[in-house]
Amino acid sequence: MIETRDLRKSFRTGRRRSSTTVEAVTGLDLTVAAGEIFGFLGPNGAGKTTTLRMLATLLPPDGGDAVVAGADLRTAPGQVRRSIGYVAQGGGTWDDVTAREELVLQARMFGSSRAEARQRAAEALDAFDLADYADRHCRTYSGGQRRRVDIALGVVHRPTVLFLDEPTSGLDPQSRAHMWDEIRRLRADGMTVFLTTHYLDEADALCDRIAIIDGGRTVAEGTPAELKRQIAGEVVTLEVADHPAKAAEVLAGLECVRSAEVREAGDLRLAVDAGETAMPRIMRALADVGVELATIELHRPTLDDVFLTRTGRSLRES
Ligand SMILES: Nc1ncnc2c1ncn2[C@@H]1O[C@H](COP(=O)(O)OP(=O)(O)O)[C@@H](O)[C@H]1O
Ligand SMILES: [Mg+2]
């Protein structure tokens, strides 16, 4: 649904004599499949917004190519625009109009008749839980309500691809959870969603696949689970009631265990390939030799571990 090849953008900033060039996007290759929620995860300044604005035809690339919903970004930007919805980072609603007015206007601009626009606005208001305040000025909405109006505006013309720039930034936890459900529903309706986020948990929980971006280029791409698995594998720690050395010897012999060590406290640390299948085997092996298990825990690498491995920095800190 989206394919980019070597997409680039730089900005010149400052006065002519002291001007510097900011390389915002430095050769981006991405593939987004139809019907997936694709997440673009990276710290502030990584180039997420710049990429989204290029793909939404709002900013001409300096180089490279992209195809969005089957249309070439360079040669058919009008066709791209008709297939997409775009919700900017800061939103796009006015203070002194109502959600219904905004939605009707948006649908009209995408070619709906007056009656159809009213119908679609009403549907969008229902779908995004906005019907109760549809005729109030947007200025009076809470952050979560206003963000829902933004997203409703992005989909009222039924685009094939929806671009969401930081859809949950600044929302409280409940509104974020609500927004995730809305976005999953759009996927269930067949829409392809390309969103940016700097939240690790959002990329992990919401996105089917992600690209981690840093300094204008992708440093990793895959499903959250794949990316985490590429890192260190998974680690099982366990405590046994007695005979830790014997336990380690037995467990080291299992096919699913890469290494087993006894730590100072007498507990064991096992490197495993896939924790969820290794755990029952480990438990059975210990029972077979009569070693009593006290506790067992699975530690999986996080997306922050992935970011750290690829960039040398923690996303949390940056
Ligand atoms: N219009 C602009 N003029 C100059 N620099 C810009 C402009 N837009 C973005 N940048 C710079 O490009 C880099 C990437 O910005 P952006 O795409 O907004 O990152 P993100 O959305 O990941 O936070 C940053 O260093 C930013 O300061
Ligand atoms: Mg941004």
C-alpha cells in the first residue's frame, strides 16, 4: 500500500551566510502492506513528521520515490491525495466551529453532495462517540474529544490509507486506550493506518509492524515480536528449592535452552529462544529429576532494548 525508496528531505535553516542544512530524512526505504497498522517509532526530531508530510503530498521530497495506494507520489500527487486521509500532529480543527460543521465541510471538499456529506458526518460522529457534543464549538471539547474529531475528519471521506501523526500525544491513559480501539476498528474496516509515535508501549501494543527511525533513517523494521527476538532472545530466571547445580546441568541439556548459569544467589538464569514454549519444558525437566521449583519468570526484551541495540541510546532517555 505504501512503498518508499531512498526518500530524502533536507531543510536549510538560518540566514544565508550562516545557514546550515538539516538532514531530516536521509534515504528511507519502507514497505507498508494493505490493511495493517504500521507504526513509525522514533524520538523527537527523528524525521517522522517530515516523512508523513512527504507521503501526504504536503512536502516535495528532495530525492527518492514513493508509491502510495498505487499512485506515484511524484507523477500523480492528485491521485495520492484522493486516496488518503491525513491527521496532523497538532490537529486541524478550528475553535469556533462545531464538529458537525467541520465534518460536513470536509466531506463536501472531497466531492460528496450536501445530503451525502450530512449523512457521512452523522456516521462519523456516531463512530467516534461524538454525537452528544456534535453541535458544540470545538473550543469546548476535552483533549480526547478534540483528537477524536481530528481522526473523524481524517476518515470522513473514506480514504484507503490514513496517516496519523502522533495520534495519542498528550492524551490521558483512558483517552489513549479509547483511541487505540478506534484505530483498531479502522483496520477492521479494511483501512491501512500509518501512524507515528514516540511511545514504546503504543508501538508495541497497537502496531502490526513498525519501523524504528532515528536521524532520518530506519534502523529496524518488523513486527514488534520479531524485532525483540532479534535482540538477545529471551531470558528465563528461576529459583529452585535445592540442587541448583544439578538443575543447571539438566536444563543446559534441553534443546530449547541456549545456556544456563547459576547465579550468586543460587537462582538460575537461562537464555532461551522462545520463552513461551521453553517454560513448560523447563518445568517438566525439573519435575522429571525431582528438583522442586520455587519461582520461574520470563523476561522478554522490550522495544527500548531494540532501540538501544541499534542506536546506542535509550529511546526513553532521548
Ligand atoms: N520546516 C523545517 N525547517 C527546518 N528544519 C526542519 C523543518 N521541519 C523539520 N525540521 C527538522 O528536521 C528534523 C526532523 O523533524 P521532524 O520530521 O519534525 O521529526 P519528528 O516528527 O520525528 O519529531 C528535525 O531536526 C527538525 O528540526
Ligand atoms: Mg513529529
